[in-house]
Amino acid sequence: MPRVALIFVAAMAWATAAHGQSAKPETARYRLIIEITWRAATHPFEFPAKAHLSPFVAASHTGRYVMFGDGRTASSGLELVAENGRPTILMQEIAEARRRRRVLDAVVGPDLTHVPGKVSLTVRVDRRRSRISFVSMVAPSPDWFTGVAGIEMRSNGRWIERLTLPLWAWDAGTDSGETFRATNRDTQPRESVRLLATLHFLGDFGLRAVGRVTFVRLP
């Protein structure tokens, strides 16, 4: 092969390799490390016996799917998780959103039978469905839950490598009970989802988190 041709072939190979190295991946996987710190020592007011969290429900999605949001009305699926810890209806809602291509991945993780404790989930994302949400019931309780909603995994066109956020207690607005073991008092019409600011989750300086979640991008 002529020397000029060899130089051309080598240059093309280098350009192809360089392009492959710089190409931004279309998909990513994230490990969600959920650490629950909620316990009697940090949240002493009426801390319940047999405190636990229900199975965690997580999904990756577009901005057109909302698992929950401050000021929004809870879906039937969120209500069932927040009141009973059961993910069945929420997973059906997620399946419908997936049919509409608004959800990419959905995971039901383990529960926490004792607190404090740690749970780990893995969720896939792509460029279009790059947000992650998850919820779990704070139990026992009327309709209280924890989780995050619509956390974007991309920044400046790149996948975020690591992100840690606090976890707060939320009120689903579907039950009017005011204590952990309140009897069922269905709220009609439903009130808005809101941060829970009762004495159960207040400290000396405001709301006290029930834990934290760390998103870690996997190779």
C-alpha cells in the first residue's frame, strides 16, 4: 500500500477512536443508596414501636410523568403506598406511563423491617428519561411517606457521577390522621401533597430529615 494511503487509513482510525472516546453515552445506570436515619434518638416525639419502611418503588422517567410533587394531588397509587405500603396500583400507573414512553425503568426494592437501615436499588436511565423518583411509606402512619421526585441525572449535557440528597417526610393528603397509629380517617376531597411539619419530624432548627439518598453512576 502506498505511504500516502497508509497515512490516510491511520488518520481515519485515529479519528474514529477519538470520536468513540468522546461520544456521550445515551444510557446510564445508577445505584441508589438509601440510608434511613429515622429513629427514636433523632425523632423522639411519639416515635412508634415497630417503626419500618415499606418496599421502595423507583422509576426513571421524563418530565411528563410525576410520581409525586409538592402541592399536587396524590394519585391512587401514591395513596396506597403512603397509607398501606402496597406498590400494586402505583406500578400499574407506572406501566401505563411506560406504555406512553414516559417511563424507562421501574423497580420495586426491598422494605426496611427495622430502622435505621440501608436499601440499595439500581435504575436505568436514558437521555430522554433521565429523571428518577422513588417513594416508600413511613410506617406505621396515616399517609406519610418519604422519597424524591424527578431528580435530573444530567447536567450540562453529561451524566452526573454522584449526588447526595436529604430525605424528608411527606404527607400524601389522603388521610386526616395526626399520629403514627391514628385510625383511618379518609380525607375527602384529597388535600395536596406537602412536607410533613408536625412535631414528629421537627427539630430545634426546623424539619429533620429521615435519611439521605446517594445516586452513584455505575460503569
